[in-house]
Amino acid sequence: MSRFWSELVHGLSPYVPGEQPQIPGLVKLNTNESPFGPSPKAIEAIRAAAADTLRLYPDPQATQLREALAAYHEVSPEQVFVGNGSDEVLAHAFAALLKQPAPLLFPDVTYSFYPVYCRLLGIDYTTVPLDAGMRVRIDDYAGRPGPVIIANPNAPTGIALPSAEIARLAAARRDTAVVIDEAYVDFGAETAIPLIRDYPNLLVVQTMSKSRALAGLRVGYAIGDAALIEGLTRVKDSFNSYPLGRPAQAGAIASIEDEAHFQQARSVIMKNRADLTAALVRLGFEVLPSSANFVFARHPDHSGQALSAALRQRAVLVRHFTAPRIADYLRITIGSETELSRLTDALREVLAKNG
Ligand code: PMP
């Protein structure tokens, strides 16, 4: 606290990212990073970009990257916006589209950054409870004005809606923006990108942090009608014209071009997810059906707090949230086979000790 702070700063309640501790031998399953490296071609492109040309500013429009994303997703470059991680893209979407006279709607259990942006930007919001099965129910958004943001798959539940449900949501509220945060879509959910042709109010946000293992590069993007993208660009150019450096633009393009690496990594993660889910069920956990690179699970006899603390003592880090509806759950990132067996061994030990 400082008397030099602005009133805005006093009123903030910042997002708390998962820890990044430097513990030797740590099994890190707390921030949904990929256990595999990015495409070697991306690393090569980033190295090549570390050159004399770094004295020059990067392309502020990231034209080549937007063209590559447009070709990949079968849209036009005017329908693509890129930013410094999808967190920044989301922040610009909140400012450009989601700040409206009617309160913004989002689920009571979702990405905990959404209320943080609302505070920063002075956006009024209303949360809509997930149903008893921890699912988003589109019908619960009917009859309320105001824009909507939904993570699909949702976080931290991992549960996905089919794209027909997203279409129903966008169709029912043609006069307000609908933002779909697809950070985890590549692990088995359906993208809403093909719907943007029919719904000029629909913005889809994706990231290279998870399925492309580039969390450290910070590249996220949005796809939607050109007029929505223009709104985001107006905010970006009022904030930071060069959110992506040359290495980030080059690495992202090379990643998109390496389809084989992308497909291989995501299929291993989906296989490991199925194996981990089965192992957790055998240990007595209830595991929500995940379409993401993490699972959300709780044990009937042990609190989330106690389990995450006991795992931490065994150098296994998972994410635990204290919000009332989810305090009993652990969110466990899908790691490599070795990491997951370290986790299940540690859990077996903890459950035997306290069971
Ligand atoms: N959306 C959701 C639902 C997330 O969980 C995350 C990761 N914390 C992000 C967006 C942001 O990811 P990034 O900024 O790395 O693209």
C-alpha cells in the first residue's frame, strides 16, 4: 500500500497465477503447461530471429502471423487479431466488446481472471451458476441482456460444450458480443471458429501456450468478424502497438506450420488424460469429464487443501482453489507418463497414510 497509488490501483484485486517455484525434481502439474517441448521448428525460427534485426521494431500488425493463422483456420487475415498471450487478447476484448451498459455474464466457476479484468476496466458483471453437474447451461443465459464470456472447455472444470450449444447462445443474443475462450480446445473439444461466418457477434480466443507448448513465448489470438477485430485493434493501438516481438512472431508461424508435432503432442496428452482419469478413479476420486489438458477431481474423504499440501511435501505441485464450490477439488495438469506415475504414487501414499 502506498500513498502514491492511484485510486484505480487501490481498487484492484489481481489474478494470482500458479506458482513457478525452483524446487529440484519438482513434478509441476499446477499451471497447465505442456510436458513436451514446442516444435523444434519453432525453436529454430526463434533462434534465427535472435539477430541484428532485433534493433528494428517488429511488424505492429504481425501480418505474416495473422496470414498464417487465417490460412490455418480458413478465415481471412482481417478476421484475426494477435496479442501477447491470450490473457492480453482477452483484456482487449473486455475493453473493446464486453464493457456495455448491461452487466457482463459469465459462469460462477470459470477462469478467475475474468472478474479481475472487470475490476480493472470498471465492468459490471453477474455470474451465472453452473448446474449441479458443474456444467454451463446455455438456457440459464436466456432472457438476460448483456454480453457473455464463456471458456470452452471451461476452466477449471475441463467440461466442454458442443459447438451447437455455442451457436444457440450466439443466435439468442445477436445484439451483444459473445466471447468464447478456447484456451484448451485442442484437447478434444469442438472449436466455434466456423460459426463466425454466421454470427458477427461471436469472438473466439485461442492460445499457443497449451497445445503448442509455447507458454513462455506469449502468443494468443482472436478470430471473429472483421468489425470485432477492428475494435480489438483500436484498443491495442491505444495501449501497446508492438505486443509481439520478432522472435514471438517467427516462432508462432513456425509452430503453425508444424502440424505433425502439434497432432502428436495433443494425442499423447489425451491418451495420458484417459490413463490418469482411470488411475484417479481407482484411487477413489470423482473426476469430471475433461476435454482439456488437466483434470478436475475430488476425493470423498479428503479435502482439496489437505491433498494439495501433502502432494507439495512430496514435490508434486497441483492447483487448488479456495472458492467455495470448488474447494474440495484438485486441478491436475496432464503431464508426461513419468510425471503422472510420480503423482499417483504420491497420492497412493497420502491416501494410505490418512485413509
Ligand atoms: N484462458 C484460460 C481459460 C486459461 O486457463 C488461461 C491460462 N491461464 C488463459 C486463457 C491464458 O493463457 P495465455 O495468456 O498463456 O494464452
